[in-house]
Amino acid sequence: MKCTVVGMWGGFPKKNEPTSGYLVEKDGFSILLDAGSGVAAHVQNYIDLNDLHHIFLTHYHYDHSVDIGSFLFGRMISTQLGKVDKTLNFYGPDDKDVKDQVNKVKNSTFHPYGRDSTFKIGPFSITFHKNAHSVETYAMRVTDDEGHVLVYTADTSYRKSLVRFAEDADVLISECSLYAGEDGEKMGHMNAEEVGGLAAKAGVKRLILSHLPHYGNLGDLVASAKAAGGENVSLAKAGMGIEV
């Protein structure tokens, strides 16, 4: 499977670079992980909106979900114009307001999930890990029909349970909101040292640092993650293609 980084900034987008959004594709099937600020516009560089039918939301902070409305209205208008006749499916933690927002738009459906949920979409199987964050948030493990594994942490402070969840992943896309030595526990985020340690303990083959901070030297994040044991470490970049 292939993963394209649509956006990777934490909190708010930079010029021409969105916040969290990751397009995963294989054999004509596509799923989008998160829909943060600017994702609806920029994902169209890689896929026609009418060919995207499944959007997984890790939580409802704006930098991960604010483009819900853009995707909803895109599907509604394309349906009215006769350009598409398939339902746009949103998957997220159970939330009445989000459910009502999605389900009131014709040809869009909301599917709630929890820590024990599993979804099968084409070649993809998606499972979940409940994170430690300021709102209900989940990491996602995407396994394809050949056994290749992509894990996306979304927002969370470090937890030992994440090690088992990410175990032996081919690619780990991990939030890295803070520099080594900064306290991620109180903020519900991880620093670079914690992320590198997570990757090392889980034995992942490749680590991509994401949910990046808007300050400091981003190269220091890579150096700290490597020093903590992470291997094959790189920064996420808008438009970056990742073969899993």
C-alpha cells in the first residue's frame, strides 16, 4: 500500500501545507486518515474527491477534523451534479454532534468506533488504540491483504500500550509535537525522545515524525528520535509518498 502525506502540521497549517491528513491507497481502494485544516483542498492533488469514499477521524480537534464540512458539501454537490452516486463514509469516536452533522447531508454516513472496533475496506483492515489526549482520541493500525502494516498514532502522550499496538509495523507515523526534554504528558503529546523510544521498543522498520511544531529546528527532532533508538527516521513532508 501507499501512503501520501497530505498535511502534517500541529495546531494550524503553514502556507500551502495543511495539518493532519494521510491518504492510504491500494488496488483502487482509498482511505483518508484525518481531515485537518487544508486537507480537503490539498488531497485533490492526489485523488479526485469523487473517488474518496472513506474518511477516518482520530478525534475532533480542529487540526484533525475541521474539513469535515468541506468533504460533506463536496459530496453533496457532486451527487446533485450526477458526478458520483456512492456514499461518503466518516468513521470516528461516537459523538452526537458530529453524527448529526454528517448524517443530515444526503449520501453521507457516520460510523462510530471504539477501541475494540475493526473495519474491513477493500484490502485494508483498520483497528484502534485509545490514546491519552485531552479528548477521546485513537491511534490506527492499517493492515493490508499482504500483511503490510501502517500505524498512525494521532495525538497522544506516551503509553506502554502503544508499543504493543505498533509492534513490528512497517511504517509508524507518529506525532512528535515537542522537542526532547519538553513535557508531553501534561499536554497529551509526545516529545522526540519518547517517539524514538516507542519506535525502538516496537521494532518498527521506518519512523515518520509528524504533527510537527511551529518553532525550533525540526532537524533536532530527528536527531533526538535517533538517539533514543529510532531507526530510519525522517520528517513528514507535504506530498511525501511512503511505500508500506
